[in-house]
Amino acid sequence: MGGTPEMAGRSRLSRRAALGVALCGPALLAACAQGPSTPASFPALHYSYLPPITLKVASIDIKDEYVPGPGTASLIMDAPEAPATPPRAMAHDRLVAEGRPGRADFVVKQAADDPNCQHDVEPF
């Protein structure tokens, strides 16, 4: 075996790398062949730990009028739940009707998974 000691060290390293690939390669390929992993599960959202919001009405109607925009279907499929679910859960857990005549409507029209996204709020 001719060459410098540096060359001998490289030769040993490349043999070790080849051996590592030969031993670990099939395991890595098998892991890739199993298909997509099962989605993570998360506990249901709740906001009951926050103080209630009392409204001076006899009843509260929670409506979901959220319509996803174009190109958001793939994002919604990857999310743990639909973007409109958190505001509906918050309204259900926190809004309390005090019992006077009248009705309040809580309507979800816009929702986003991006915490930095800001939407304009429509006036009543």
C-alpha cells in the first residue's frame, strides 16, 4: 500500500462510510417506503380557563360562515383543525347570555392559521 499516511486515513474513512451506507441504507429506504406517517393528534381546544364574557341578551347564536380562499385547501388539510374552529370554540366557552331580551350573533367570516396574519374587522 503506497502513499502517505494521510491517504491511508482517507481510505479507511471511505471504507467506513461505504460500510455505514451499506448497513444503514436499507433501513432508511424501508422507512421511506412505509408512506406518510399518521397525523399528530392534539387535545381539543378550550377557553374555559379564561373569564367569561357576559352579554346582555337572552341568547347567543354562533355561526360559521368561513369560506376558505383559493389555494388554502392544502394548508387546511395539514392543519390539526380548520381555521374557523378556534374562534367558534372561544365563543362557545366564553360568551354567556345574561338573560335579557334580544339575541347576539357571533359570526366567523374570516380565519387564518398564520398568527401574524391580520384581517380587517367588519363593522356591525
